[in-house]
Amino acid sequence: MLKIQQLQKHYANFTLDCTLEVKPGCVTGLIGQNGAGKSTTFKAVLGLISPESGTVTILGKDLRDFTARDKEKLGVVLSDSGFSGYLTIRDILPVMKNLYRNFDQSYFMKQTMKFQLPLDKRIKEFSTGMKAKLKVLAAVSHRAELLLLDEPTAGLDVIARDELLDILRDFMERNENGSILISSHISSDLETLCDDLYMIHEGKIILHEDTDILLSGYALLKVSDAQYEALDKRFLLRVRKEGYGYCCLTDQKQYYVDNYPAAVIEKGTIDEVITMMIRGDKL
């Protein structure tokens, strides 16, 4: 559905160097700190900025050959864009009809009622959660094949985030071969939604893993100095010195459970994996 190969964009204090793939029928997450390069990646994929090198293939076509009609197959939410605040939902209906030949007004209206979005209230008077839900509903209401969602849950409370994620789960249920690339710095949003995760830091992909493997096979080993010296370090990804000894990140949890029963081994959350990949030291 989407393939990015060695995409590079240089700025004065930042360089993007990104390779990732979103497969048909999959939800892929792009996680990282603010400023890590998530939004730059989305803008490059959409042709909003011009990279110096690399290739982007969307729905089997090179980005340079992508036409306006092809773009109707994309549903897009960008963190810094949206509808004019002076419009109402009733105002944007004819806009959506003219933009997308496959706009499903019946579905769109049904969802606005479900999420209690007022039709005649100016969007600038909407809450943050209402604005976010409207943007995502617009993205999923024209039978898109690929959704590109940059930080769609940013600034939302827990309930609003859960409702928005329900919209995305419904999209995947209704579109057997549909795919999503979604970015977030809130990892808990992605644990139950994404099939695989890419971790980006300072413009570079530093980790790619299936979500199930990340949650079940990764672990933190907390060991004393003496235990660390005796530890088989072949399967350690990152190490950080702590007051009690060392904290070690591994993607081979079971190996250390079986061979080091005296070590404290904790299941690693996505946030902890991110922290160790960024702040830990390579061996």
C-alpha cells in the first residue's frame, strides 16, 4: 500500500532518512518524540515537501505519477490542518461531495449523529475532541484505501481518544484490504490498534517490530553490577547504568527467563522500549 525507501530531506538542524512499509490490510504505527520526524515523513509522502532523494510508492504507483484521481483513494489527517473554523458540518457536505466521487454521505451523517457532532455549529466552537473526530470521519467517509493519520489523537482526553480509535477499527472492519499509517507520541493508543510499529528518532528509523512481538518478546533486565558482568550480552539491544546496577533491553525475553532465574525481568511497555532505545547505550 505504501513503501518508502531511503527518503531523505535535509534542513539546517534536522535530517530525515526514512525507510518503512505499510502492507495491505495492516495498521502500521509510527512512534517517536515530538520533533522526531513523524510529520516531515507524512508531508514528504503527500508531496507537500520535496525530498532530496529516495522513493515513495503509494498504491503501487510512484508518488511522482500520482494523480488527483489517485489521491481520492487516500484519507488524510494532518496535525496542523483542518476545516475552516467558520464553516459548519452542513457547509462542508457539498465540499466533500465535489472532492470525492465516492463520498458516502449516509455513512458520514450516521457517524456525526453517533458522536453527537452538531451540524449547524461553527467548527471553531467545537471542542478539541469534536474537531479531531470530524477530521477522521472526513478521512474515512469516501471509501479510501489508505489512511495517513498524523497525530490524530493529540490533545484528546481518554474517552475522546477511545472513540476516535473506534472509528479507525470500524474502517478496518469495513475495508478488508484497507491500510492505515498512523503516528503518535502516545504509545498506548497504538498498542491495541497497530499490527506493527516503526520507531523514529532524530529523523531515523531505529526499530521496526510486530506489535505482538514487541509486547511479548521484549523485556527489561534489572541486574546488579556482578550479575551484569556474568550476563550473556548477545541479545541485549541497549544498556543503561542505574544506581542499583544496570537496566538492559532485550528482544529475547524467554532466553533470559530460562537462563538467569536470579535476574529481575520485567515485561517492557512500548514507552519503556522507546526510552531505552533512545537513552540506552549500544553495546
